[in-house]
Amino acid sequence: MNDKKVISEIRNKNEKVFEAVVDKYAKLLWKVAANVLMSSSSVFDVEECVADVFIYLWEHPEKFVPEKGKLSSWLAMTARSRAIDRFRKLSRERAALTAIAEDEGASPEDGELPERVRECIGRLGEEEREIIIRRFYYGQKNPDIAAAMNLKPKQVENRIYNAKNKLRKMMEEQ
């Protein structure tokens, strides 16, 4: 089946054709994403990136234009772009969490800080942890977090402030 027919079938929500595309290209996309992410991320991040590409294809098959190239090339380019975006988000998270620790004068040896900060985040309440991860890991803005969690933007702002204070206190206690 050619790429044009495949996209037509995906537009018609043919799950069997979509599953065949996933089976055929999953390894390729994994390699592309891993080349960008594996030096600083986990296998989970690579898998999430690949899944995001396939979800994007399922939800927006019209974005692929067969006349401009092959489906495999388009998927690989999309995977690379998503991996770069994820890498940037991870970098922002690390910088933000490092800043939280440095605000209190923490200066652990290289490699120790991320684990310490992760442990502290893990000790936050579920809602606080989600807000901190959304804000500093995914880079979401307060209004977007509020909409996703059915909160008011001011509530999100207050909870970030309180969670950061809790994190600082936990870091001091360590």
C-alpha cells in the first residue's frame, strides 16, 4: 500500500492500517528520538516522544502531504522535532530545579542535585507534584495548568509558591 492510500485509510480511522504503520516505523522513530534524547534522558522519554508522533499522525493525518515526500521521512522529521522539544523542556526543568536548590545555597557535588531534588518533589502531595512538573518540566504556563487541572490561575500561582517553599525547606533539611 502506498503512502497516499495509507494516509487516506488513517483519515478514515482504519485502526488496522494505523497499527501496521506503528509496527513498521516504531523502530525508526525510536532511533531518531534516542539520538536526540538518550544522552540526557531516560528510555521513558524516548518512548513518550515516539508515542506522541503516532498520536499526532492519528489525530492529524492531513499534515502529511504525499507529494512532498515519503511517510517514513515525515515521521522521522516529526520525531526529531518532538525529541528536540522534549530535550529543551528537560533542560528547562533541570535549570529551574537547580535554581530552587541554589536559592537556599545548596551546592551538592555534580550528579547529586538532580536526585536530591527529585526525591523532594516525590515527597510533595500529588496535586503539588503535578503542578510543579507541569510548570517546570513541561514548561506550561499557569493559565494552561489551571485549565488542565480545573483550578483558577491564582490558585495555581499560590500552589507553585507554596510547593517551592516546601521544596526549599526539604532541601535545607537534607
